[in-house]
Amino acid sequence: MLCGFDGVRSCDRRLKLLIDEGYLIRKRYIYGVAGLLSITEKARREFSLLLPVSEPRLDQIYHDIAVTDTALYIMYAYNVSRENIITEKELRNREGFTTRKHMVDFIFHYNGNNTCCVEVELNAKSKERFLSNVRQNYLDYNYQQWVVPQSKVKIRTMIQDALTMYPNMQIIDMEVIDDYIRQARGK
């Protein structure tokens, strides 16, 4: 879906070729999670990719999958092309060597110059840290969307409280995104 393939079979065939030629590796990290694809040093060199070749953080895998699913949902729900989405990794690359600070999971452009940031929040942060992130998003972006599971009452309450000061926020239920992904996969 992210790469514009007509079907799973054609995508799998292309991925197999990239793996066979040494541009990608597929490795299993957690039981129950499909193997994750990573670029190799060969791919980084030959395609002049600015991305580092690194091992994924195990504590981030579920979050990263949720972010990818959210991007797919945003592309569908808002008719946003992949070219109008800028990921956290791309944002950090643009920043260069600066003091590490909070970055949103991704942003997307819509209706001309408007920019919306997206935060997938699966675990509660301290209220101070959360409000600091909301405040920064309010200053940097026209709109901010927070993707939160319905069961995460503490996070949802903090967002509802912050809405009085920062009205450019919206909550999207993680379950809505999960349903879309299940339907898109034909399950």
C-alpha cells in the first residue's frame, strides 16, 4: 500500500528480489511479529540513502507498526499522497546535528500550506512532558492529531484537558485505524 503495488503478490516478488540481491534483510525480533525489513549497507551506499543501517529498538516495534498503519490510514482518509508525508526520521535528518528534542511521528501537508502533525501515543507520559509536546506542536503546526487506543483513559483525559488551551487537536481512535488496516488487507 505504501509503495503503490497493485497486490500483495507483486510486492512480495519485488521484496524477494531486493532481499536476494542484498539490498534488504528480513529478520525476526519478537515472536508473533512478522519479520522486519531493513536496508543493508550495500543499499545505503548504492542508492546514496541518508538513513543509517541500524537494529530496531525492541521497545519501539509495536509503536513503529502503529505509526506505519496510521500513515496508511491518513493517506486513505485524507487523500494524502506518500510524497506529502514526512516521517520523524526524515525530520531528524533535516535537523542535522542539534540537541535532541521531541519530534512528532510524522507530518503531512494538506490544502496548500497547512501542515498537520500526527502523534501515536500508546503509553502515557508525564503531564509536564505531554503538555510541552502539545505546546510545541501547537506552535509548529496548523493541526495536530493524536492516535490513542480507547483503553488509554489517562492519555485521552490529558488530551481533552489540553483542548481548552490548544484547540487545534483531534483524537483518532487506534481501533479505527486497526479496522481500516484489517479491511485493506482483506481479513
